[in-house]
Amino acid sequence: MAKRMVIHGPNINLLGSREPTIYGNATLDEINQTTQQWARRSGVTVELVQSNHEGEIVDCIGRAKNVFDAIVINPAAYTHTSVAIRDAISAVGIPAIEVHLSNIYSREEFRHHSLIAPVAYGQVCGFGSFSYILGLEAVKKVILKQS
Ligand code: DQA
């Protein structure tokens, strides 16, 4: 099963016009297209989801069990607040990579703490939209050890 779920959290649908000096100019559609190009080249299936709702993200993670072999998630603002998303990741036991476009450690102090990081396999942040590709590459090469 070479199937990965990519989850974009709240306000990621606004990329392109949302604080471009922090998040860049790429829209969510463009990021998703680049992700699907990577997936085709890499011979894996990627399902892409965006939600502004915590419960929907929890449901998505819950559905991933036995269907996806890894989750790449940008929990966005829920990174800093959501026990529910953290618990969902622990509950399904699928490796999850936490990704962020911006370097959360060089920003406001409230962004320095991630509730997700302790249950994530690893974290990628600060590389703009390329953070997603780095996360997917890490899943492939480091976690699943595929060439
Ligand atoms: C973000 C960083 C979060 O702190 C913020 O709330 C976001 C986006 C990022 O990708 O850089 O919405 O996850």
C-alpha cells in the first residue's frame, strides 16, 4: 500500500493571498498540483484534504487507519491548541509528519509550542510549500525505506 494522506488545516485554503511575506505566493491548488506531480513521479497515491474544522480533521485521521501508510499534516493553528488532533494521531498509530510553511520557531512565542510534535515521527518547517515535498520524501525514504 503506497498511499499517503496530506491534510491541510485551517486557513491554508487562503494561501496565495494570506500574508504572502510569511507563507509565500503559491495557492493551495498550486501546492496540491505540485504534490500530485511528485506523487506520480514517485509512484505513490496521495489523497489531499483541507479543512478549517478540528472535528473534520480528527475524523479524517481516524479514517486513515488501515488505508494510508503515512500522514503528512499541516495542522496550522491547531498545532498550538489541539489535544484532539494529537490524540487522533496517537490513536491510529500511523506515522505522521508535521509540516509548516513558515519556521514556527522564528515567529511569535505562542507558535513555538506544538502539541502535535511529540506524537509526530518528525517535523519539517520553514521551507515554504516545499515543506510538504520534504515531508513526503521523508516518509518514502526514511520511514518506509523505499527507493
Ligand atoms: C502554519 C504555522 C501556524 O502557526 C499557523 O497558525 C498557520 C500556518 C505554517 O504552515 O507555517 O496557519 O502551520
